[in-house]
Amino acid sequence: AIMLEPVQGEGGINIAGDDYLKGIRRLCDENDLLLILDEIQCGMGRTGKLFSYEHYGIEPDIMTLAKSLGGGFPIGCMITKDRIASYFSPGNHASTFGGNPLACSAACAALEAVLEEKLIENAAQVGNYFIEKLKGLQKKYSFIKSVRGKGLMIGMELEFEGKNIVTKCQEKGILINCTVDKVLRFIPPLIVTKDEVDRVITTLDEVFKNV
Ligand SMILES: Cc1ncc(COP(=O)(O)O)c(C=O)c1O
């Protein structure tokens, strides 16, 4: 099997290219390999599609979900197609708390909210807005190496380590995160508004001015 994240989270918001993911799908098909996509960070609407593989016109054989799946309640899952699922029978894939009814109800409610409250559309629209605003900052500050993202899964790569920027933003009431040392990572809740994005941009601008 080949397993990958279509948009790498901890790896620094690296977005799989269209040809790359299509090529991997072809490689799996030609060699009878399973394609397993980890959608734990990039799934559930975050990238502006329910699952990020939908941007690529391919389908995985197996997919993993967790994090936002339960809207904050702990749950993780593996989803597969009938052909592969038929190899499993109840108990094969056991887990102490697996199949917990409360967690499953929370996941159903979270999925309903994502769909009914049009949070996927919000992720796409506000995400594009956020990326454009960050690119505006990139024009102003030459130490910003790149801005990349899909929907509300966005990274800004700096020429230096980002931990001081994270601390300074926190002091101003903005919680951001830094991964692989130099990539500021923005993964706000899917309900985030353009006004809230503006506040983040203003804060970053203030912090960057004093670098
Ligand atoms: C992309 C990705 N896959 C897997 C995991 C692990 O998920 P869990 O802690 O639900 O097992 C994480 C957690 O950070 C993750 O970001």
C-alpha cells in the first residue's frame, strides 16, 4: 500500500500536486496496491471540499479521519470500500473505545453541522480571502518565502524560525502555530469570518513590523 496526506499538516502545509496524486493512483492501480489517504487534518471540509482528495479527481481505497470528525469530541476512524471492508469482520479491527456510541453521535452531529451550515463553502471562500491577504503581507516583507494553502489549511514559510512570531501573536490574543520550525500554520475553525481574518492579518503586520 501507499499511504500519504494529500495536504501535509505537520510536514509544513505541503500540497500534493495534481499530477503527483493522479500518478500515485495510477501506480497503485498498475501494481495492485492500495492507496491510503490520511485526511485526519485535511478532511471534513478544511480544504474547501469535504475530503481533500476531491480536488484531484481520484479516490482512495482507504481513508483515515479524526480530529474535526467529532467536532472536538475524540474519535478516529478508517473508511474503506466494500471490496476491502469484506476482509474485515467485527472484532478484527478492535479498539478499547472503538465504536463508542457517544463519540459516533458527536461525529454524526458534527458532519450534519458542516454540511447544513455550509462550512465547506465558508472554508473555500474565507480560505481564499485569507491566502490573498497573507500574500499581501508577503509583498511587504521579503522574509516571507512562500504562502501556500487550500481552503482553511494555510502555511506561511519564513526565512527564520517562527516560534517568536507565535509567542508575539499569542500576547496580542491570536493563537497561531508553527510547524517544521519555519512554517506558520493557520488552521482556524471552519466558522471563521473575513473580519476575524482581518484581525489576524493586522496583528501579523504589527508583529512583522518589529522583526
Ligand atoms: C495527519 C495526521 N494523521 C494522523 C494523526 C494521528 O491522529 P490520532 O491522534 O487521532 O491517532 C495526526 C495527529 O496529529 C495527524 O495530524
